[in-house]
Amino acid sequence: MSISCVKRCTICPVSVEGAAGYMRHMRQVHGTDRLFGTNCPLCDSNFIFTNFKSFMNHFRNHDLHLSSEETPPLSLLLNCNDFTSNNYDEIEYEQHEQQEQGITLWQHENHDSLDGIKKFYLKMLLKIREGHVLPGSVMKTMALSITCLLQFFSYHLLSKLHMNIDNPISFNFNNDVEKTLFEISRNDHSFISCCQIYFKFVKPKEIRLPTGNKAYYIPLRDLLMNLFEKKDFYDSVKQEKEIISQFHEQDIIYHYRNAEIGRQHRILNRKKNCVLLQLYSDDLGVVNPLMGKNAIHKLTTFYISIDDLPACHSSSLSTVYLLLLYYRKDFDDENNRRILFAPLSQDLKSLENDGLILPGDKTPTYFTISTMCADNLAMPSGKSMYGINEASTLSFISSFHPITSLPPDLMHDVLEGVMPKLASCLLHSMMSSRLCTSSQICQMINKFTYGNNDKRNRPFALKEKDISEKNIRGKAMEKYCLFLNLPFMLFDILDRIPYWFLYELFREIWDILYCDFPRKSWLSTLQTLIEEFLQLFQTIFPEQFTPKFHFLLHSARNTAKYGPLKRQMNLRYEAKHHLLKQIANRCNNFINLPYTISKRVQLRQCYELIDENAFRLNNVSGKIRTRRTITFHKSIQNALTDDSPFIYGDIVEFVKWVLIDNVKYKIGDFFVAHLLGGEEIPLFVKIKFIIHIVKQWRFIVQCYDTITFRQIYGVMK
């Protein structure tokens, strides 16, 4: 039977047009049928195919065989009235020759075009699958949908061009594209293999343990090479190191390198061309929804980040990289610990002694550990909290010291410790002094309108039970948001709240402690304020005094030792846990959970490094709108005229928000533009318009003079 004689589906009563239409219909309609069954319309046999893939392979073999036996149809559908019998043979010969030339040309260009399609499809899969954390099965759905769309498009395009819909070039090309897409999407192994070829996917290294479990380690050298191959990433590190060097022996403690321990770092003093790495370790709990609470998978994660990145980039979760992942129970055995950290030990020793020759360099760049961040209350199970138990697990790292390499954590100590405890004590004192009832307090707090930048961290609704039990629920940033906005929530009764001076005193402490660039000259004042606060709090609320309050006593000294404690916070690392939990829940595969998570995290990193630049460009903004220049206020028109670098026309483009250096600016936001005079009085500005001109952004702002500092609110006026 000829392939053009296939006019009806062999399963359902739907008309099709030839073999191409039949194959397209089978893929679109019957490709996912569980009870698939049909005979071949090109065979005389009554054999019933029950496997869709086997049937399609069989039909393609028929299709190709019969296509080679039949005379190729004319590529153009010519009108019979346009030629006579005298020139018919000539036209047929010319068209046949053109068709042969087209097939030959397609064969030469086919490889390059398919390679480009393959790379583009891989990129699209990474963006959709990893960007939205979708299960791996979505790849086959996408491949099938794109193939059907391509065939549908080709069919209508050929029809519009009055070309034969069974054109062999189009048919062969569509088949090759379909084969390529399904080859990539066949399974995770083929997908990862392609990512390794095109996007330098770093595959997790399996570590087999005597217990039978497996751990997975991300090769550190490969990870660093992938990062520093991005020119903007390497340039940012170089620029930040130059800025850090300017604060050497200055009053401002800009970075760990400028602090006491950083200046005494053995590797930094011995090797000048050195980049600092920061480690983080914490436990992660993932629950199998099919097994309930009895199936909690306790994992331990090790992350790493570049400590020499600028703050505008290091705050992003995309600059936190997974290094090691294993089951928590495997850490208890001493032999397991030695096996777990052997690859990391080898890589770190190599990076400290031999270094890496980065792109564009002729000399090696060395890497060493600055600090290891962790929750200082997390203790190994079954171990004493005091005394010396055993050698440190990380003693293999020459730059690691079990005392000086473990900085304090402001997130656990202050955001989740001191702040909510102080806020709950003040709210309880309002109720106990009969200034307000618990119901009135809840109403004032829960009905508060948060600003645009605080809505994301809006705390839980406060309950009367929380006030009586002195308990503030929520995450660290939600508790922080509540604490900062507390004066505005209680604005009407602020001067009558008992012990409100404790809040004012702690806000003064926090402004210094959380400062980006603390000064050495401030530390003595900070120590005095902390001692005063602790003494007052312990006297007024002795039963609420916890160890986290005591940790504050060492904050001034720790700032001198480690630099800005803001850079040592666990906040961004804890936020990275959310991605790992999301992956585990979406994949729903708990057989080898460390492998599933580590593989998907690396694919996510592959997606984040897929572009030429590692960091997001500064052209991300809201919808660009236009406005006539004359419609602006006269003062704004004058400001545009005085902006000498640019010439503004009659039409001005503006947006409502823009992302610059990982900071989102919105119309209506306030921020500090300058510090005036020797007293560094802040000049506040409010964004009125964000103008887009010549691929740059110009802010039209309204300036506000600072009159005084209202200590009772902790704000400038």
C-alpha cells in the first residue's frame, strides 16, 4: 500500500492525510493510551501492536521504504493551466533537480542546525524544569508537545507556500528533530549527559559508606572552575579584594580580612593571591508524605560560598553552593566521618597548596577557608556539651581552628533569641500593668499596614495566648519584621509602655551590631551598651534571661575578631534549605534522597550559570511605559533639562520598579542617598520616577532633610 493511501486512523474514525498526518494523529491522540492496540495500515498482516513505541518504529520503517520506491512528488503544486504538454517534461526535470539539490544541501547543514536546536532545547528544559522545580517526567511531555507543534507548523507552512505537504526535506528534518528531542528527554541519564557536554554540569560524586548508605560530594575544583570562568564573577571578586585592601589598618572593619583573625590567617599571610571560602553546615529534615512523621529523613548539608564576593551578590541564594550531602545518622560513626570528608580534605589541600590557574591568569590562585558558620546550639547527639570529646572532624583543613573558625550567628542568637523574647516581655508587661488587654494588643498589631518591602516578611497573626505565654511565633525574618515595626504599631501608647527604654537601648545596640561597616572606635561604646542592657533585663525579667542574652556580651569582641557579624549570619544558608525541601517534595523520590537532591541542585546551578554572565544584569525591570515630557511638573522638567549626559526628547520612558545590583527599587521607596558633614547626617530621598534612557536608569527623587533622631521610635525625622 502507498503511504499516501493512509486516509483513516486504525483506532478511531478520524480522517488523516497521508503517513505524516497519520503519525501526527497517533502521537497527539493515542500516544498516551494505556490500552493501546492497532494493526499496521501498510501491512497485510493482522498482527496487533500493543506498544506505541514499537508500532511507530515499525511504521517508520514502512514509511521510509515506500518513500524510496515512489517517485518524489513535485515540491510546488502547479496549476495545470499554466503549462502545456510541450514544456511539462522540462518543468518536471527542473523541479526534480531543485529537489535533489535541496536534499543535498539539507544533508550538509543538518548537523549544525540540529546541534543548535539541541542546545536551545536543553536550555529551555533547564529553565522550565529547574527554574520552576518541576519533576523530571515533564521532559517527555514537553518533547511530545513540541514535536506535534513542529509537525503542525510544518504542515500549515507548506500549505501556505503551496508546497507538497509530503516534502521529503521537511519530513526528514522533522523526524530528525523529533529523534533529537526524544533522545534528550528519554531519561535523566541522557539529559544529564547532554548538560555535561553543553553546559558543564558538575556531577555529584558518590561516596559509599560501610553502613550501605551513600553520600554525595560535589567536586570543589570543578565547581570553582565553572564559577570563575564567568568573567563578571571573577571581576567582582577582584574588585572586592581591591576595596578590602583599602581598609587595611583603618578604623573601619570592612571585611574578615581586616579583622584580627583575618590578619593572623596563616594561608593569607603566606600567599597573597588567595580567595576565601566560607563553609556552612546544618541538618535538614524532609518528611515522606506517604509515611507520616515516622519517615522523617534527617540529612546533613554542607554549603560553601565565596567570602570575597561583594555584599550585593553574596546575599543572593544563587551564590550558595551545595558541597556535601549525607544522612545524619551516618555521621555518628567515626569511620564514616573519615570517609565522608576524605574527598573534601583532598580538594582543600590541593587548593591551598597548588591552587587553580583561572581563566586569563598565568599564576595560580589559592583558595582557603575563612570561617565555618553553623548554629552554635546544634550539638552532636550523645555528646557532652562541655570538655574535650575527640578531635574535630574538620581538623584535616589546615586553615580550620575549632575555636577561632566558628563565628557567632546573629540569626539564631538575636533574630530568633533576644528580639522575640524582648518583644514578648514588653507586650506581656502592657497586659499585666492593665495598660491594654491582650485582645487590644492583638488588634493593634494584626491590623497594622506593612510597607511594600515588609509585606513579604509579614509575621503570623498574634494571638492572646501568645501574649500570656510570652511567645512570638514565626520565622527569623518575620520576628525581625515585627520587632522593627513595633513602635509604629503601638504609636498611641508608646510613652506609657512599661520598660520601653529596654527597646530603645537594644535598638541602639542593634544599629551598631548589624552595621555593614563597623568602626573599631565604636566597639567600646557597644560593649558598654550591651552590659547596661543585660543588667537591666536580668533585673526586670530574670526568669526570661536565656543563654542567647549572654552571647551578646561577646558581640563587641567578636566584631573585632571576625569583622561585620552580618557577613557571618546563617540566614541565607537557612533559606537555601527551602530549595532542597522543595526538590524532595516535588520529585517524591525517597529511595536515595541524597542523590535525588544533589543531582537536582546541580542541575539548578547549571541553569543559573547557563548564560554568559553569572549575575543578573541591571536591565530587569517592570513594564516600560511612556509619558510626554511636558506632562511632568515644571521642577522635574528642569531636572531633565539639567541632566547634561542625556538629551530627553518629547517622550520619556519610565518604569515602576527596577533591579540594580540585586537591589529592587520601587517608586515610593525611601533610601539614604548621602551622608552629610562630619557627623554623617543621612540625606533621605523618596523615589518619584524611574526613567529609562539609553539603556541606563535615572531616578527622580524628592529629598528630605533630617531634623532630629526620635530615639523612642528608633527612626530619623
